Amino acid sequence: MGAMQRRKGSSGEREIAALVRDLTGWDVRRRVRQHEGDSDIEGVPGWCGEVKRHARATRSDVRDWWEQAAHQAAAAGLLPVLFYRLDRDEWRAVWPVSALLPVPDAQTWRGYGLTVEGSIHAWAAVARECAPVLEVAQ
């Protein structure tokens, strides 16, 4: 990965951390030192966030990014969320439909076909509703 892509990625992580912080009031920040499988942002209770910033993307790209987010979240025992933004577009969020459902095995609900995609505002509303439940479960 070139220097320009790394700058674009870290800039996107800072941008989404600030947006989520503004929408939720949580102390969200970019994870500076990332290891394989780490969330890109920290401070979001119960969620593991993956951030992608690209010029353009196909639905297949989004599906691949989702699979990465879901794999990382499963390893951490958290709900996955994918934040992505294409050039000259708004931030989008992808999260499992099971986030607000009382399902016994949330792992089986993490496939891309069982996701919701919406605005950052929509995801933040869901995340705020889930936070008390997720904090008790952890």
C-alpha cells in the first residue's frame, strides 16, 4: 500500500471517529497501532468498526469489506460495523440486522445477505439503542 493510500485511510478513520463521537457522545478515536484483526476505531461499546475510504467500489468490494469486518468482530466477540465512503460521496454504514433482534446465535446472522446498509445517522441510532444491552452482555 502506498503512502497516499495510507494517508487516505488514516484520514478516513479520523473522520469517521469524529462523526461517531459527535452522533453518540462516546469517546471514539482512531486506533493508532493496529494489528491484524483489530478494529480501526475504538470507544464504540459492543462494536468492532472497520473503515474503508476508496475512490470507487463494487458491491463485491463492499461484500469483501463486510466479511473482513465480521471476521474481526467475531474474534473479539463484538458486533461488526463497516463504515465506508467513496470519493465525493457520503459515509455509509453496514451492520447486521440482528443488532436489535433477540437471536440466540448472533454469529449465524452475520452473513452479508443479513445486513442493513444506511447512513451514519441511522447506524448511530441503532448503536445507541444497543449500547445498554451490549454493555450488560460483556
